Amino acid sequence: MGNLGIKIKKFLSNKNTVTIICVVAGILVLYLGYTWRVNSAISPTSIPYAKTSLASRHVITTDDIGYMEVSSAVISKSNNMIRNSNQLIGKEVMYGTTIPQNSFFYNEAVVSPESQPDSTIADIPDGYTLFDLPVDLHTTYGNSIFPGNYIDLWFKGMDDQNKLIYTNLIKSIKVLDVSDNQGQSVFETSVEKRTPADLLFAVPDDMYSLLRKAQYLSRYSVEIIPVPRNKNYTANPGETEVASEYVRDFILSKTEVIPDEEISSSSNSNNDTDEEDTEEEDNNYYEDDEEE
């Protein structure tokens, strides 16, 4: 036992040995300290992410959510990252927003369904009416007319002399939205491709009446054609107004309101006809009975 103590004493008295021990101890301390700090910084946390691309107004369910281990350092850099799936289920993707596949969820992209506007008409002022103009890919110039654009509406038709009328009818009218044949906004999502079916505008009631009357003039081969303008036209919009008094007068002259007396007499005439038809049917009924 005494020999062992002497050997240890001699070993520690060697300067080279002490130096090596100190170096090893220092390296060990540095390694342990570094490992501790790295683990403290990482602190892996399970964060929800989108398993597939989620379109605008999609209602989020458990099937849409996956989980990924993420370091606390990453989380600390984003205060608006959603960390709990309970904050997601039953919520909707924000209107006009798409959540890409494998993306984390953020507060500004997820909202309660009741907080989203139900339709484009939510902010239409009093005295205005929503007007929808049927369109397709061709008439929207390859889907190049966007919500917020100011465009013109041109009138195309034939007059009583079978001459072509083709001129600007409404100038500087704002496009509220572009919808497909299901009423969904064409540009609210990039997840699915939607084909334009209607341009939506908010117009004063008298202008709404004028445009609707124009659409009923099938006898005169009338078309209302959207005509896009440049960025400056949208950046500096003028007043939305009728551009052609001639065309307005033409439309109104061909769609005069039928007087109440005419409607009444027409209704009576129809009633008389119905009574005569009923009498004929009764006579035929009795004749058939006699034959039997």
C-alpha cells in the first residue's frame, strides 16, 4: 500500500504528467460545457406543420396537421408561430392566403371562420348593388383582370338599321373580385387552378339597372365587354360613370317599363284564355264519359 502511494506521488510530481492531466481536464470541461449549452439552446419542441397545401378558407382538421421537432432557438425567432394544434383545429386559412405543404402555421394566416367576410358584398355602400358580368378566359385576356383593377366596359350591339354600335359604355369601374362558376374567388388560392366565370362590380343602383337592361337586349345582339387598362389607370382612377349618352338612351329606349294597365289587361286576357281552356277540357271530359 505504501509503495502505491509512493508511485502516485512520483507520478504527480512529474511536470509533464500534470500538464497532460490539466489539458485533458480542460478539454473535458469545455466539452461538457459546450454540450450542456447546445442542449439548452436546442430544447427540441414538437411544432405542428401543414401536411399538404391548404387553400384559402380551408377549414383545418387533424388530418391536415403533422408534427416536427424544432429547436427552441428557431421558435424564439418567430413570435407568431403557432405551437399548439388546439389553436388550429376548426380555424380557417385566411382569405387570399395559401399555406404551403410542410410549412409551419402562423397567426396571421389562420383565423376564426366568423371573422372572415361572408362574401364580396360585405363592404358595398348604401345605394350600390353588386353586378356580375359573365366572362371566360378569352374575355379576361387570359385571366389578366385582377381584383382592384379599374377597367372599362364596352357596349357592342346592332341598332334598328342593323348597324354596329361599338363604344365605351362605363369608364373607370373597379373590379371587386373574379369568381369561378362555383362562386369561389379565382385569385384567393394558388393550390388549385380556377377558371374565371364572372367579374364582380359594385355600381350605383341606376347604373346597375342600365347594365341589366343592356344584357336583356338579345334581339340587338348586345354584349358587355370588359376592357383592361394600364397600371396608371388603376393608380389614378376617375369617377365611375356612363361614357356614352347615346348608348344609354338606346338601351333605355328599347327597354321601356310596361305600364301597369297593360300588365293588368294582359293578365285578364290570360285569365280569359285559361277559363276557355278549362271549359274545353271539361267538355272533352264529359264527351269521353259519354263515349264510355
